[in-house]
Amino acid sequence: MFVALPGGAVALVFRRKKRYSYILIARMKVFVIIPAAGLGTRMAAVPREKPLKPVATKQFTELDGVPVLVRTLAKFAENSDVSAIYIALRASEIEPFRARLQGDFPEIYAKNPVLVKGGEQRQASVANALAQIAAAPDDVVLVHDAVRPLVTDEMIHTVVQAAGRYGAAIVGVPAVDTVKQVERTAEGAVVRATIPRQQVVLAQTPQGFRYDVLKKAFDEASADGFTGTDEASLVERSGHEVAVVMGSPRNIKITNPADFELAEFYLKHS
Ligand code: C5P
């Protein structure tokens, strides 16, 4: 009988002469990168009651008393598939965040999340974290937005399994609205084409990759000066197929102030 152990290992348990024995089988490790070095300009642009007070970026804004980033981090810290977590932060936020974790969330701090310096763009933040990871080619690297605290254990597990199997996998949700390709104009935009809805999914995170697949994609993007808005776009252009598994409309990316109200609602009704 195989028994899954925390941290991605598996034990083969067997009975011999009325005694149980086990053999530990090393399995792929799962590394998680959480890019959290964004400035959250779409949030900061909203008028505040006290404009002189520094505006908390969306990953540090509290959701029912706990910063969004901590809620997201907790989901991975408590997940038995996960071996190690890397968080990319702005340099000035690394030590304050470490102190906050140590003081207020000791159970998460005890998992030793690695705090690394983020970059100018999301892709650079992920690249900095990836550079710190010593993984085997078959290990899995998950990337998850700091501002998606409603990710579930089931989603994490499904992406890990699919990434191990196919080399690259993302969570996505079907488009319910009709999707238009547009051209931006001074007044707004005009429609140039309608993209059949069946051919579209909206990409969420977590996105998971075999380490060798992701490393190759990042190296090629860096050599070509390509910048994408998610990790899958780098892997696609590197020629590797990316599988899609079911996400959830609840797995929202907190972007605008109204998203906080929705996230609070989902938290209360989860
Ligand atoms: O700004 P955007 O919605 O693309 O942010 C997605 C995620 O990427 C957020 O968790 C944000 O903190 C992170 N990010 C980052 N470094 C940047 C910009 C965004 O880690 N330079």
C-alpha cells in the first residue's frame, strides 16, 4: 500500500511476518513562487478619505483582519503537497513582512518561507525567485498571484498532478461573456473581431510547471527580451503544450476595491 506523506514523498507500506515495514520513496518536490512585489496602482488610484496616509498595496490590505498575502500564503503553507515557498517582495517590504509573520503568524513563519527581492515587472519578480530554487528537472514549480487568496487545496492538488503529468498546467475558467478583439482609440475602443467563446478560457493561477520546462521558458524569454503577463505565455512560446484544468469563478484576483467586498463575501460563505 502506498501512503502519501507531507512534502511530496510517498511510502510503500507492507506487512511481513505480522510486522509492518515501509520503504520511503523520494518523489517530486513542489516549490511555490508567490509574486507579491506589485505596486497595486489600480488600487492606489482610488480616492481615499485620508490622502496623506500611505496607501497599502492590495497584497497587504487586510481582508477580515488578515493581509491578503498572508491568507494566500497560508493556503500553501498548510498544503501537504508543498515542499517550499518563495515570496517576491519589494526590497523595503522584506524585513517588515518577516517581522509581521514572526510576530502574528508563527505557524506560517515556522514553514520557513523564503523572502526574495522582486523586480520591476511580475515576470522579473518570478525570475528572481526561480533563480533561488535548487530543483531537480522533474520537480514542480507552482506560481500563484499573491492577490488570489481564495485558491483551494483541490485546485493546488489538481495543478500539481497535471504539471507532473503534462509538464505544464494552468487553472482556467470558461468565458461567460462574449469576447471581442478590439483596437484602442482616443475615445475608447472599436471592435475588430468576435472570438468564439468556446475557444477561450480565462487564465487564473496557480500555474504549475516541471522545473526544466519553466527554466527553459524563462531563459528563452530573457534572451529574446519577451515579457508576458503570465508564466504559461512564456512556456507556450517555448514550444511546450500547456494543459488547462478547471479553476473557479471564486478564485478572483483582487484588483479593484469592489473585489474586496466580493472576496469578503466568498470568505464568509466558503
Ligand atoms: O499587477 P498584476 O495584477 O499583474 O499583479 C499580479 C501579481 O504579481 C500580484 O501578486 C503582484 O504583487 C505581483 N507583481 C510582482 N512584481 C511586480 C508586479 C506585480 O510580484 N513588479
